[in-house]
Amino acid sequence: MAVIRSLGKRGFKVTAGEETRFATGFFSKYCNNHVVYPPPLKQKKDFIEYLIATLQKNTCDLLIPVANPTLEPIIENEKELSQYVNIALPPRETFMKGYDKQTTLKIALGNSIPCPKTHFIEHLDDIYNIEDLLEYPQTIKPTISFGSRGFDTCNSFDQLIEKAERSLSNYNTILLQEYIPNGGEFGVYTLFNSCSRPCALTVQKRLRSYPISGGPSTLRETFHTETSEIAVNAAFRLLNAMKWVGVAMVEFRIDSRDGIPKLMEVNPRFWGSLALSIQAGVDFPYLLYKQFIDGDVKPVLDYKDGVKCRWLLPGDILWFCSAPNKLRNLPKLLDFRIKDDIVSFTDPMPTFGFFTAVARYLFDLDMWKFIFRR
């Protein structure tokens, strides 16, 4: 949505793609055209064939992958796709340094960037060999995944063996990491040029999320502190060591035991809270376009401090429903002075599109039949 609005407001003709015809962005007045492609997770080959056929019919300057399931098939087929369009991703070899958590962590550790204590596991025997070194809780993470898929927390060795065995059956390699007591979570959001130098930046901290135990942020705020400067320096060193090109989000969690921000992961695509970065004065989609089409951009490394943006539908509503102290939280939910990722008076139809998508989802679940039977 943020990409569509950013480029559309600047006069670009934007074609949006999704695997459902009820995608929120399709309803925006800034969306000139839309396509519904085969689901890339289930039909990777069909997805690529559809994408190539679409690009052959329609001349496009730049392809910007924004959904996790599209990243891997596009980067795997970058050579063929690049015959028809510029792809706003780094070369495959570089991309995998941010996409594969094992590679990311090894580069980070090699550059003295603080990380959770990590063990790289390929076989169950690897865990037995380090049994005496483990402290609990331990976190299991697949080396390649997105969202919270495959993530698990274990409080004992027996539980760890059980969950690791299941995880190894689904993923070739997993990480075991110490659990970092949460002293705050934030991200360094940046754009690197073709020389692997930073040319855009915002830093955002998470204020609310759903699920409240840890999930996508529903309210965030830009900030400048000594801690954020330490993290920015670490993120820049990491991405420079990767020879990174394009956008990236480097996620940190402040360790409440020592106050040091520890690296969690690198997300090699646009982030869900992109609207906040734009509201803070850094128009990442336009800068990304300029970089990949014109070759470089003038750096925008300053941003407005204390800007807030939220994800009301359905994120913040779900936060409110699941959080305790609802009476105290109600004024927070009803604070409509805070700008929103989707809801906009100047571009209202995406909000209608959201409710259409919800209605369609409930219809597919036969929810209406249940309601009328009641």
C-alpha cells in the first residue's frame, strides 16, 4: 500500500500484483492496474511463468517484490526476469547473505556485531554434543523462513530435542539461540546504493504488537537515541560487509541484562511499517526507484523524530482485544490523531477493500451460513 501511494502520488503508473483479487492495494486510486498471480508458495513455476508473460505484454521499468513468498522465486529466476525488467533486489549471491540467517549471523559475528549466542545445527547429534553448553530458554529458528514460521522456544533439553527433531524434518538446517530478555525492539530501515553505502535511513521502535507476546508491530515510532546510533553503526557495518544493494531492515532487540542491542535478523525487502518511514520524511519507494533506474540518489540520512504510525485494521484492534486492562487501553485504541498504514481520507477505498476481503474470507469459511442458522 505504501509503495503504491508513494509512487502513484509522484505520477508513476503502478501495476500491483497479489494472489487474491481482494488485495487492499488494488482499491487505491493510485493503482493504475492490477494482476492476480498464482500463489508462489504452492505454484512457484506457474508464478514465474505468469510473471514473465505479464512483463512481456506490459512494459515496466522496475519490479519491486514486497511479499515474502515472492522473493525466493524471483531471485532464483533473476537472470530470465531481468531480460524484461529491472529487479529491485541485490544480486542472488548478495541477497542470500541477508535471506539465509546462518550466513547473516556468520558475517555479523565475523564483524564483531553483538548477536545472541548461536549454534548451527544440521543433525540431532549436534545438539547432544553441546548439551552441557546450553542455557534455557533456547530459541529454534530455521535458517531460511519468514514471519514466525518454524520458530519455537524450549525450556528444557527434552523439549528441545522433541521440537528440534520436528524442525529438522521440515528444514535442512536450524539455529539454536539463547533467548534475549526483551528490553525493547526496534529496526534500522535503510537503502544501500550500488557501492554498498547507505543513502536512506529511519529507525523505528515497536510500541505495540499482535500477538502481544511477539508479532508484527501495530504501533511504532521513529526515534534517535545513543542506543539507536549504536545499532545504526552495527547495521551499516553488517550491510557493507555483505556488499548489500537495495533496501533492508535490520532488526535488533535490546538485551535487558546488559542494555546492548543484539542482532535478530535482516529482512531483505520493504517492511510492513514502510508508511511510517515515508511520514518521517524518507520516501523509500521513490529513492529505490531512482537508485535502480538512474544509478544513484542523494543520501537522505536524517528523519523526523517522534513520528507515530499504526496498523489499525486489523492489527491494533486485535492488540486491544488480546491485551489486558481494556478500559485503560480504550483511549489508546481510539486515538485517531495517529496516522495509519491503510486508513486515509484522501485515499479511502483501500479501507473498503479491507472489509471486502474480510467478508470474502468469512464467506469462504461459511460464516454467513452459521450466522443465519443462529
